[in-house]
Amino acid sequence: MSTELDPDAALMLRVKRGDRDAFTALVEKYKQPVFNLIYRTISDPTEAEDIAQHVFLQVFKSAHRYEVSAKFSTWLYTIARNLSLNEIRRRSRHPAESLDATFADNEEQPIHQIEDAKTFSPPDAFLHSELEQKIEQALAALPEKQRTAILLCRNDELSYEDISEILGCSLSATKSLIHRGRETLKQKLKPYLRTGAWREK
Amino acid sequence: MNQEMNESEYQRLREQSWRRKLTAEEELRLDDYWSAQPEGESDREAEAGLTHLLSQLPAAPMASNFTAQVMRALDCEVDAEARKNQPGVPFWRSFNRRAARIAWATLAATCVLLAYASFQYRQIRRAELAESVAKISTVAVTVRPEVFEDFEAIRRLSQIPADDSELLAALRSNN
């Protein structure tokens, strides 16, 4: 893949040379999709933000290893998924530990800034709707690979091949994951989908 | 065969609809497929509804200053890295410091050792002295002072006189 075809790769080449503006541009472009994926994987906004930060730091630190032949977004989502899975593993090993608990007493920590940021959010009508809550719950209940495949599938920039690379499985296995995940979602949301309640949104 | 073709095309279009909004032409072809299968109307409704809901998932709420936070964290990382790579105390100076520490430690250990040896030596000497005193006191208790009245006579007895050759010769001649 040439840098002309992938503007992200061109930015990464600049990051490789230490260009911080190029890095800022990449953060600006990908912060929301990366955060969405992490947030829906670990279901904790504070830790999701912390991990998203680490994802971008990792990108900067590993810039020298980045190969232009690799698609940047695939590489980025692979890092995001790996760090999210590490967090899940860490939680299962140390269930009592929480960053909330660690910073609870410190008024100066960014955690409070993040909590304040929750006040601005997508339109309330949709955010607080029962249907939206139901779909979020149904997504959260899916196995990690099915959920990640479905979430990445919504991203126009990623092909099925890219998604299979991020998940580390074959193309057919990826499509099967999406299909099975969607079937589960349809079953759980059947009452809402069949009545056409979704059309009102 | 035609049905099979339609099925594979349906699959392809369905997979496309998971990723993006279908074009008007694609929508029409999908409508044709479904119109041939009226029993699948509810499936179609569920499929379309789920696709719509997933596409409408709201962005997760994140801090407005996220980029600034990342850049700040990056600065911290760069500073920490620079500090790690900074040359510290020159080797010779750190060597001197280390040598001085070792010398002081050795001196202290020697002093402790000498003090201990001196203490042990005095203990042994004291024990020997005590033993000697004990022996003398035993003698002093067993020998009474009267014994020493005839000391001179006894001492003389222990002195064996030289042979009396004249007397010996006289005795031999008598025999």
C-alpha cells in the first residue's frame, strides 16, 4: 500500500520522524472510534479513557516499527483490542483493584474532568431511550469476539479482511462471528424489532 | 440454479448492508428477493431494524480535552525517557563513593572484631587467674602453719650428704 493511497500512513511516516502535529491529527481522527470500541469492551468510561490514552501513546512509541505496508487503522484497532483484553485479564486476576478506588481521594486527578465531560452527550432522546439501553445491554452480553466484529463492521474504513486481521481469525470465521452475533441480538431485541419501534428513532 | 444465484447474491448484499447503507439499486434487488419470500417478512424487518439500530449507536461520552491529555501524557513519557538516558554521576566519582563506603564498613567491622577479641582474651585471662588463685587457696587450706616450724630440719634432711668414704672403708675392713 503506497502512502498516496492511505493518508494515515503518510501521517505515520511523519510521526516516525517525530512530527507531533501529525500525531495530533491521528489522535483527533481516531479518538472517538477507538474510545467507542474500548468503552463497549470494558464498560467503564474512566478506564476506557485511560486505555485509549495508552493506545495512542503506544502508537507514538511504536511508530519506528510501523510498516507503511500495513493499514494504519487495522494496526490501531489491534492495539486497542489487545490493551482492552489485557485490562479484562488484569481485572479477572485482581477483581478488587480499581482505578476509581486508587484516585478516589485525589481531587486533582483527571478522573473528575472525565466525569464532568459526561454532562455533554449525544441527544438525550436517543441516549435515554429504552431501546438504546436494550441494544447496549444486548451488545454487552455478547462474547467479546462477536461484539468486536459487529462494532468494527460498522466502520466504513474497515473491510472484512481488515476485521479478520484485527480479530486474528479467518475471513469466513469473521463473517460467521458477525452473523451469529446479529442472530443473538435479533433474538434479544425481537419485541422491539418486530413491532417496528426502531423506525421511530 | 437461479434461486442459488439469488441466495448467494442475497448473502453478499446482506453482508454489505452490515457495513454500509445500500445503494438504491441494491435496495431494489433486495426487495425483489424478499418479495419472492413473503414468509420471511418478519426476518427482513428484524434484519433491517438491527442494522438501523447498530448504525445509530451513539458515540461513547469522552472528555473534550482527550487530545490534550494524550499530548500531556506523551510529554511526561518523553521527559521520563530523557531522564533515564541522562548521564548521572561520573563513574570515577561513584567509584570513589563506593570505595569510601566499603572502607568505612571494613574499618567498623575491624573495630568490632578487635573489641570482641579483646573481651574474649580478658575473659580467658580472668578465668586462668581465678584457677590459679583457687589452687593456692587449696594449698593454703591443707598445709597448717606448724608444719613450717621444723622447716629447716626437714630441709636439711632432704639434702643428702656426700658419701663418707672413710666410714665405708672401716666397715669393709671389719667384715
